[in-house]
Amino acid sequence: MPHRTFFWFILPSMLAMVIFIALPIASVAVQSMYIEHQRVMATGDTCGPFGCTKELSVDGAAGQAAQAAQPLGQFVGIGTYLNRSHLAVAETAQAWRESRGLRDFAARMLQLPLYKALAFTLTYVAFATPAALGLGFLIALCVNALPGYVKGPTIFASLLPMIVTPLIGSLVLFWMIDANGVIGASLQRLFGNPDLSLKASAGLTWITLVVYGTWQSIPFAFIVFYAGLQTVPQDTLESAMVDGASRLERVRYVVLPHLAPLAVFVALIQVMDNFRVFEPIVGFNAEASATSLSWMIYNDLKGQGAQLFGSAAATSVLTILGVSVLMTPGLLSVWRDFVRRR
């Protein structure tokens, strides 16, 4: 295709990416360098039939003037990134000086909001992503081997977790693991412990969230791998069968190499989704035991007193950087594969 034709062909997509992706990200990065204006308090007299008393109140006029002078807020540069709610540079240095070993240092770091959220987020990604890929591939293999008349209903049943809204699904499982729920009551009877609760333990809460995340992510991996299995060369499979290759050997030496590019694609999508884990935490009401970067953004924006737009923007930028770092190995693998095929 001539370069000029290719340019006009790709121009609409490039414009859409600039308008809907690049510009919002740049806007968020700029907002992360500002914080909200401090409230100006004024002392006024409140008079009644028994005299006057002095009371503090917010000076609305001063706040409006500051907002008009600096619409984005007060400029702090990278100060938001360095404060205790984010990278916590000063707190990290202090923890390193005062810690009595790596375990103590790690325990101190997990008391800081960003590192506590990052610990759960990375754990969630590390366990939910490979589990969803592996189980999705196994389900695709099993469904592909079924007779034609049962494939349709089986595929529909396999896609149910994708059909259910993530927040609704997490709420349903939250009720099921309650002490009065099906899973919670069954575990209490199984272990003979009426006080056993999946919600009371931070470790059990993490396991529950990872299990739910895996269950919710499996359908996407399954449907992609199932579609890929339809493209496996039948001649190669038949040749392997003639040579005496077992089913496991055919999967290992024929199917897996053929689906390797699809596996990288699914892994990249799953990493992006899992790194932004949010709905299960809200649905399970698990903020006391598990938080994520996306939950930190939500917590800043819902604001009990005031919405912290600068803090939410800084966490958003750090989330984008984290996703980029995790995706880099996969993208490099895709690029090397593309260069090798040229």
C-alpha cells in the first residue's frame, strides 16, 4: 500500500486516539501537579437574644477569588507524587533507617496507602492472570472435543461469568460467603467452627477476591482460545497422530505453538484488566483488608469532605505507568515475533 494511501486510511483512527486517549491522559498528568485550594476561614459574630459569640466559617468569597486566579488549583509540581499518600519518599527513607531487617521494612511499607494497594494489586495480577489463562485454555480444549450438539449450550454456560456485571457478581458471591450464606455456612459446618468467617481474615479475603477475579476472567480467555483452536492446521494434527503422538503431545507440540501469539494477546488484556481491579473490592466491601490503585482513585474522588482531584490524578498516572511496565515484556515479545516473521 502506498504511504499516502496508508496515511489517509489510518488518519481517522489516529485522530480518535489523540482526542479520546492522548489528550485526556495529558490533562490528567497536568492536573496531578495541582492540589485543591486551602479553605480560607473567617471569624464572624453570631448574635442572639443573649449576646454575641464568635464562630469560624468558610470564607466563600476568598475561595472563589483563589479559584478564579488559579482554576486548576494550587501548583505543587511533583509534590503530590512524593507525599505520604503516594510514593511516600520521606516515609520510605525513614522506614529504611529504622527497620530491623527486610521483613520489618516490608511491614512498615505496607502501612503506607500506595504500597498497601500495590501489594494487593500485584498479587491479584500474579495469581488471577495465569489462572484465567490456564483454565480458559483447558475449557477450550474440552469444549472443542465435545460432540457438535452439546457445544452450543456448553459455550453459553461457559460465558455466563462474562454476561454477569462484575459488581453484581461480586455482590452475589459476597452474600454467599456470609455466615448465613451457602458457602459461609457450609464452611462452618465442614470445619466445625461457627466463628469461621472468610470476611474476618485479610488472607482469606485476598484469596476470595483472586478466586472471583479468576472466575470472572475465564470466559474471555476461553472464547479467544476456542476460536484459535478452529484455526489449528488439521493436516499437522493428523500427521502427528499417524506418527503415534499422544493427545498430550499433540497439544504440547502442535496446538500450544500455534496459539502462542493468542496467549500473549490474552495475557496483555488480562494484565491491563487485573491491574485496574476495582469492582470486587467494592462489592465485597473489602477495603479494610484489600485496596487497589483504582480503589484509591475512587476514594479520592468520592471525598468525605472534599474531592481530591490532584491526588486522584497522580494515582491515575502511576497506574498507567504500572500497566506500561507490566505490559512491556509482552509487547517486546510481540515485536520480536513480528520482526522475525518479516
